[in-house]
Amino acid sequence: MTQRFPIGDSITIEQLSTDPHLHLARLRAAEPVSWIPALAGWLVTGREAAIEVMRDADTYTVDDPRFSTARVIGPSMLSLDGETHRRHREPFGDPFRAGAVRGAMSDWVHRRAGELVDELAPAGSGDLRADVAAPLAIDVMMRMLDLPGVAAADLLGWYDGIVGAVHAVTEGEALPASGPEAYAALHTAVSARLDESALLAVVGSNGDLTVDEIVANVAVLLFGGVVTSESATAIAFQFILADPEVAGAVTADRSLVPAAVEETLRLEPSAAVVDRYATRDAELRGVHVTSGDLVRVSLSGANRDPATFSDPDRLDLSRANGAQHVTFARGPHACLGIHVARLEAVAAVGAVLDRLPDVSIEKVEPIRGLVFRAPEHVPVRWASNGL
């Protein structure tokens, strides 16, 4: 490495996992594309460079043997590029389009969020991540995937096994047996219901995917639909309730909830980074990237780029360009579930404000994680005359 990156040289995994934003700001200002020895790769923190990488799948690909999710579930829309990626992704597209989500899911998600909060209300206190965000995320995916006869507990167990294995591989550990075992169980359940699930019937009619390919992509949807949506909703709860000015504003005017949620998505993406691998030597913002290099895009860093967002560390309910964040990525791998994730968070926040009088956060817990970030708990208390 002949190029010098003094800030990158000093950055640790611990810093990027616990309180990254100060360090990302330093990198973005002086080394927006920096070699990070702790990551054994490049870290891109500027928004425009991040978008360039994510849009250029020919130069920066996910199709690499090191890609962690593919090591657990095999090839899928998440780990392929080009025409093969399109063949995997397009059959799943229709049910996740904005109009389809509004028509088929909106009323149900709002109703289910209200039911979860109503079940919690008599207690007077609770954990909004464990009691609302988590069950809502799994219930939404149960409804989207539509696997008749599969219990939520089983689906959640398979999800835990797959997620745990991906985490282990991402952190350089050996692939645990629990990952393939969970995936095998999911494969059995999905393959037996190809003709019963409305979603999979649409997939079958829209493309030519094999059973193995369908199951791999269902695993991707399950993985993304639970871990990132649950965390995004938990983050929204914490940011909104921990800021008295914001909490007061959205309590007084529910029409501000979508703007508040959008700002929390920008400030703290639940999936903080996306990985790409250089397919050839390239110049990126004046930096020479070598073929085969890991190029890690910091969505967290890009979302607080002052070149795009004024006063970027502030939750601003009147921010005109807040939706220009890259939390859901850009390019061919932009998140398929973007409309579902937004819907969940908005519905959950609205239900809590509507049904838990004088709700207040008891403790602001740290948001942690190198790749997937969230507070472990969102403990709150509300008036004892709750519903």
C-alpha cells in the first residue's frame, strides 16, 4: 500500500462498532475513500462516491466468494450481479412495489401495530424493541411470504440460525453448523409450499427460477425483512422519544411522523455498510483501487455528508431533502423492501403515540454494531391509564 491514509490507519473495529459518527466525519472530511487496515479494505464515507460504487456493479460487485450471506445460503439476488441478478430479483418485484404494498399491506400493518401496542398498554412499561418492533417485523414477513402451516416461532428460529451464521462469517469466524441446519429447514418448508403461497405463485409465474433459487431468495427476504426492519423501527422509537422537541412535535401533529421516521433512517441506518469487491483496477475519487480489493461503503457516513445535508447530525423535521439518504442503498441492489420498512416504522411509531399516553423513554441505550446497528432495548414508561 503506497498510498498513505493516516486517519484510516488509526481507525479500529471498536470505534466503527460503538460510536462511529465522529470517526466517519473525520474520514469523510480528509480521506473520503480511505484504506482501513482493521477492515482489510477501503471505506467510502462520502455520499457521491458511495452512490458511484453502488451503481457501478461492473467495477464493484457483490459476486465474490467472500460475500458472507452467499456462504450461508448460496447464490441469491443479494450476491449476484448483471443479468443473473435481474433473473433472481425481478420475479419478486411486484408484491414489493409501492402501490402493491399500500394496497395489500398498509391497513393490515397499521392494525397489527395497534394490536401489539394494545397488548402492551396495561403493563405501564415495556421494551418497544422486543414488544413492538420485533414481533411486528416477523408478523409482516409471515404475511408477505405467505407460507401456510408454518409457525412464526419456526420461521423466527430459522431466521436466528441464518443471521447468526452470517454474523459469524462476517466477523471472520468459521461457518457454524446452525446456519446450514436452519437453512435446510427453511428449504424444506418453502419447497413444500410453492403451490400454496400467493407470493411464491407470483414468483413462479414471473420467472424461471429453480426451487433452490427461490428458497435462497426467500431467505434473503426473511433476513432483510426482519433484521433491518426491526432495528429501523427500534431506532426510530429511540431517536424520536429521546428528543423532547421532536417527541412534542410529533405528539402534537401526527402528520410529522413520516418525516421523523425518514430522519431516523438517515441518521442511523440499521444496515450501516454494504460490501463490494473491485473487479478491476480503478480510480475512485483520486484513490487507486486494485482488482480484488474489498470496497466497503459506509451508508452511515454517506447519510451525514454535509455536502448534501445541512447540519447533518440533527434530526430536522423540516429537512427538505431528507429522503436523499442512501439507507436503502442505490443501484441494482437498492432494497426491495423499502416501502414495507417505511410502512412498519411509521405504523409502529404512530400506534405508540396514539395508544400509550405520556410515553417517555427511560434509558437511551447505545446503538451498536459494525454492520447491523440498533439499540438492544428501547425501555419506555407511560401513564397507567393506558388502554
